[in-house]
Amino acid sequence: MIIEERNVGSASCHDMEQHKATINFHLNTTSARSANAIAGDVREAGRPMREGNLPTGAIIYDDLGQPMMKPGTLKSTEAFGRYVDEYGIAELTMTITDLDVTPIHKAFDEVCRYAQSRGIRITGTELVGAVSKKTLIDAGKHFLEKQHRSLGVPEDDIIKIAIKSMGLDTVKPFNMRKQVIEYLLEDEKREKEEAPRKLVDLSVKAFTEDTTRENPAPGGGTIAAYMGTLAAALGTMVANLSSAKLGWEERWQEFSDWAAMGQDLTTTLLHLTDEDAIAYNRLRTAIGMPNVNEQEKALRTEAIQEATLYAAQVPLRTMKSAMQAFIICKAMAKEGSPANASDAGIGALAARAAVIGAGLKVKLNARQLKDHTKAKELISEAQDLISRSDLHEAEILAIVNEKLTSGYH
């Protein structure tokens, strides 16, 4: 088993398999024999059993004349050691055939453990080809947990922890655009066809300027969804600050869970920020359909009604998601760091603005529906969420103001 390909960016994304990975572990030794010994410790096939359990003992054979094997500790793995002239050191090359069985962080920890038992350490790792984003995120979360750090941080931060923890950028720079399968596919798609612009990819300044232009999208529904995103983000920020607060070390898991919930919510609301603009453009496209003969008129009317319903449903989803931000903000107002209580309160204000703003869009679009029963249902649900948001905001602000004024005369 020889791996000669060292250009990690050369593999076509069509050849990538999300459940496989090949990794080179660079060792601080020139001994290929030591690298092979570690490989025998961890690979699934293990190594031949020897008399006296000694490296120099005679190999033990079964009744069929086959060497009896002592299995390694990592399932679904193949591994071998060798000396690499290019680097002047020994390395262990491992192929993981099923990342669901043995994720790369588990393999890394196990190789570290057996290397250390032999007085050797890993000086860096090299990923051959590409892996799925989930593989790196799972690894990053694993190392964050070991550090008792919050898992509720952005994906890019989690992937960075994975890269740094395993030394994936030590041997050579780690190129995420070429070594993460999702990014490879994304770039390939972009090359073949022009990808639609995403509002969430704009800078704050560009997003603001785009909103000011003589164009209905991005408009109020988009801003409402973004307000909800900011509400969730503020609650998440308080959770992360609380998880790292001096003297609160034993509570890191509690706040990490809240922060992880907040990160999921910000992802959902960011998606809705773009989807609201998509809903408007879909309605505009339907209105612009041919409208000459009876058949065209019927098709246009049907398309407009479908697009209008969608344009009412998207902000309703925004309202429901923004309501979840109250849960995080309330928990952080009560349990989070007192120094950041005001941030939780501002998050509540942003959440209420998101709910009320999106509610206005639900009502606007629902009243254009010919299905009056459906329209009343949408408007009633939106109004109920608005009423509940008033109560949530008042409750959270009461908690925050109590903390901010307690003991002050």
C-alpha cells in the first residue's frame, strides 16, 4: 500500500467519497520501523501474534498455517509506516474506510496515544484529498469539548479548531476550498453556472446600501428576518461569554448547549433573510407572466396565488423562528453573566421587532389571497404570535431592568 500522491488539491470532487479519508501522520522520528509499529497498534488488522508477546518472538500460526493476528484498536482502518525522503522523517499513513465508524479525530487521538507510549509524538498531519465539512466540524467539536469550551460558535471557528488541533496546516497550508467536499462542489457549480447572489454574503455596509436603493427587495420582510438573526446572535453571544466566565467553569456545558441552540437558530434565520427576497422575486416573476389569452391568464392567476401564499408563509416562518430567540434571551437574562444582561434585553427587543415586522408582511400578503379561509388562518396565527411576543419582551426586560437597577439608589 503506497501513497505517492501528495498534491492534496489535485483530486476531482467527483472522485471524493464522504465516508473515506486518507491521512499522513508525521512523526518526530526517522524510524520507519517505529512508524510501522504504531500502525500495527491501531489498524483494524493489527499485527501477527508472537511468542512471549515479544517483538522478536516467533510468529504464532493457526491450524491452517495462517498467522494469528492481534487486532488493532481502530475499526475500518488500514495503516502502514514509512520513511519519507521529502521531509526527512517517518510517517504513518492511514486510510479510514468508514468515517462513521472511526472519525478522524478518534484516529488522531489514538495514534497520539500509541506514539506517546513509544516516546514519539505527531508533529503534523496531512490530509490526502478532501473530506466532508461534517467530518471537520465533528472533529472541532470533539476538541472543544476536551477543552471545556462552548460548541455554540460559528462553523468556521469550529473547523479552525479541528485544523489547528490536528496540525492539518503544519506540513503545508490547509486549503478549505480544495479540501472540503462541499466547497469543492460549490466552486464547481459556480464555474458551470452563475450562482445567485446571497444577501447574507454582503458586508453590513453593502446590505444597508442595497436596502436603500429603488428596489423593493431587500425590504421589510428581509430586515425582519435579519432582526431575528441579530436577536439570536445576541443571546448566543451572552451564552458564549458566560461559558468562559471566570469562576463559572463548571457551568461551561450548560451555556455551551444554549449557544449551540443559538447558532442553529441564527443559521435558520439567515436562510430566511435570503428566502424572503426570493419569495418577493418569485411573486414578481408570476406577475410578469404572459396575460393575453384565457389560458395564459389562468396560468398567471394560479402562479400569482401560489407565489402570494409562499410570500405569506415565509415571514410566518420568520415569526416562529424569532419566537425561539426569546427563549435564549430569557435564559441568558436570568442565568447568564450579569455584565451582559443588557445584551440579552436588546436581543429581546430585536426579536419582538422581527416578529411584529414579519407579521405585517404575513398580513399584507395574506389579504391578497383568494382563499379567504387560508388568509384568515394565516393572519390569526400571525396576530397570536405578535401578542405573545409582547409578553415575552416585557418579561425579559423586567428581568434585565431588575438586574441593572438592583442595589442602585
